[in-house]
Amino acid sequence: MLCEILNSGLLKFSEYKKILFLRKIIGQKADSWLVLNKITQFLQNQPLPLFFIYMIWNESYECLSRKEMLELQGKRLRNTVERVYHNSPFYRNKMQELGLSPEEIESVEDLVKLPFTVKNDLRDQYPFGLFSSPMSEIVRLHASSGTTGKPIVGGYTRKDLNIWSEVMARTFSAGNCDRSDIFQIAYGYGLFTGGLGAHSGAERIGASVIPISSGNTEKQIQLMTDFGTTALCCTPSYALYLAEMIKKMGVESKLKLKAGFFGAEPWTDGMRKELENKLSIKAFDIFGLTEIIGPGVAFNCSEQNGLHFNEDHFIPEIIDPHTLKPLPPGEVGELVITTITKEGMPILRYRTKDLTSLNYETCQCGRTLVRMDKIRGRSDDMLIIRGVNVFPSQVESVLLEFSEAAPHYHLFVDRINNTDVFEIHVEVRPEFFSDHLSQMLDLKKRIAHRLQSVLGISAEIKLVEPRSIERSTGKAKRVTDKRNIYKQV
Ligand code: AMP
Ligand code: ZN
């Protein structure tokens, strides 16, 4: 309700902050017109220490009691199950295989009866097989890389886009940003969900948005200083690179940055501290994935102690990735997500392969939304390089297209000067290995070109002699990732 009043323009932002503070003291009863009017009158021109204030975009949903949340989730889950059963042959078949009818899903407790969805299901249903809305209602398509050449597609109705900007607005409010801020969106715009997802949330809170997309570092820094950017959105590794270039250009004193919203790839608390020091900001973690909606699934509040999960839209579960049984709060396992408000592509029990745990204790900030720990690792072999998902199997399928290449390869990933470096060693078949430099250079160029178009990022290709890549007697070890990004989390 407070937000509605704020949006209607009846209240100044500073007054809104004061009311939030007072509500913390006198409790939820303040949520009525009469009480609010009284508080507003009383608060006119009353100073308030800022450090008491936590901005909450949508208290009606972010601060529900557990009982209220479970009721809401149950209702939304029932609707979602009905929707997919009647509109998605994929889910109808899956449920029928389990002998499950929609009526059997009455509450969140029944979630465990529902079938899982995995990345391969999305690949098999490529491109639109998982949609539960007719194409005439789909207004946006996004995609990210899957385990093979085929991307994972996400389809959004107008309502889905609205939900997306809502959860991103919550994210930015939790980082104490509002209409007075200038947002520089340096996530990639396009099929990747990062750019447009962050963009819509920043517009929703009324900030001024610079849609610069990723790359073009000098221009980023020029606009950052000229326009007085206060909030930066990009991958943490790109933020570190920007910080380094800012130092090199000697323009630190011209910056007005106060907040950074970083995500799309794992990053450590150490990296957070480094970014906060280098850019003189508070850095917030944002989590999401294309299959669910994109960024905005979970977000840091200013306590920076876990990521609040937008569980009125996406229900999280933690399961043991081997037994597939649910794990209790606090235990680390695989994150599984069910969307309960999406129309275009609702997803039941999506196995993210991301490893983390959940904490249901109420946060200092006043939000009751469950908190997810930082992502601790993955239960599959997916790598995230420069923000792009890369599976070794994708590389293998490309190499198999080349008769000159043997099916022996090794991926090396490192982080040098805060930038991911990606090198692939490819063994050449004996009959094609040649001393003619031009032939080898040509092969290298063709492989690099093809990989770039399939993976969506460039890799340095190194052709190596026949039989020079170590053979394995068991499970082949095809990746050396020197970044150790999860180990330090
Ligand atoms: P995409 O589908 O391209 O958006 O990639 C989604 C994947 O990126 C997730 O399943 C995670 O593995 C990873 N990811 C996204 N945000 C974060 C984050 N804040 N911390 C760690 N990993 C993340
Ligand atoms: Zn919090």
C-alpha cells in the first residue's frame, strides 16, 4: 500500500522513508489511510537518521508472515499447475505419466509430487514447446546457451514482463536506489536476459537509465563520469575490469557511484570487498536464470547476508542431487525452482544445478522472503565464462564437425587482469598434422570462428600434436579452471 501511495505521487520519497521507519517501530497496523495520514502530518520536516532505513519496494509481498506466504504460494501453485496441465502437452504428459491430476496439488506441501524439469527438456522442446500461452500473447523472447548447439529459450507475456520489472525494482530498492539515481546498465542487451531485465527494473523505480550494454570500456567510463552514474549493473568480473581502467585513467575522484548490482556469474565475498573498495560503492549480488525469468529471482538487501528469494513468484526448494529428496533449511544441495505467476513459460521444479542452501530466519531488513546463500558451485560441468554459459559438450560437438580434429581436447579457463581467459587445446589427427603453417593457421581460424558462433564467446585455439593430450582411463578430465571461483565463496 505504501508503494501505491508513493507511486500515486501523494507522498514525497523522503516521507515514504520516514513512514517505513516508523512502521518498523509501531508494526504493520500503520498500513491504513488514516494512520498513514496522521504519520505523514507528524513527520513533516522531522529529520531521520538515514542508517535506520531499509527501502522496501513492495512490502505487501516482501514482508508477509510465513503463513500468509504459504497460502499465497499454494493458491498460485494451484493456478500454475492447472495452466500447464491444460496448455502444455509437455507437462500434461509428464503429469499423466506420474498418474497425477491437477486437483491433487492443493498446497505447497504437494510440490514434491510434481515432476522435475531439466535443461535437456528445454532443449528437446526447442524452441517453443514449453510455452503455455499462444504465440499471439508472447511479446518477448530471450535465450541462453544450452548443453548443445541449441539455445534455451524463454518466452514472456506482457504480464511476465511486468513481473520481471517488479522483481528487479525490488532488487534495486533493496540496494537503496530510487528515482534520484542514474543507472548504467552494462549487462549485455539482446538475447541475454541481463541487459533488458535490469533496464526494466531501473525504469520501474523511476531512475534515469543509461542503456549502454556491455563492452566499450572507455566510453563506459566517460559516460559514468559525465552523466554522474550512481548505480552500475554488470557482471562482477567486468566491474573489476572497469575499476582497474578507472584507476588507470585517473578519474576516480570524478565518480558518483554508490551502488553496484552484480551477478550472472559466481563471485566471492573477497571480490565483493575488492569492488566495494575500488569503486567506493556497496556491492549487491543478484541472481537469476533465463529458464525462470532472468535476473531478479533473488537479491541482496543492504544486510548483504544471503539473497532474498522472490518466493511469491518463484518457489525455491533444495534437493539432494543424487537422491532427489528435499533437504532441510540450512543444508547445501541443488536449487530447484517452480514459477507460480508466469504465463508464457511456467516451469515446474526446475533443477538449476546450482548448489546453495536456504535460510528462513527473518532478516534485519524486515523482509520475510527466504534467503538463499551465495551459489556454492554446480552439480554439472557448466562453466560461466565472461558471463556466458559454456558446456564442454558444446565444444566437443563443434570439434567433431572438423575431420582434421581428433576428439581429444582440453579447456583452460583463467582470470587474468580480472578478465576471463579461455583457451582450448585441440589435438590434430596424425594424417592432417602438417608443418605447413598456413594450413594449420587456416584450420585454427575455422575452428575458432565456428566455436565463437556456437558458444557466443571467443576462445583462443591452440592446435596440438597428435596424442599430446593426456588420455584418461576413467572419467576424462577436460577442463582446468584456475579461477577457483566457487572454492573461495
Ligand atoms: P543464464 O541462463 O545465462 O542467465 O545463466 C544462469 C546461471 O548463471 C545460473 O544458473 C547460475 O549458475 C549463474 N548465475 C547467475 N547469477 C548468479 C549469481 N549471482 N551468482 C552465482 N551464479 C549466478
Ligand atoms: Zn534482508
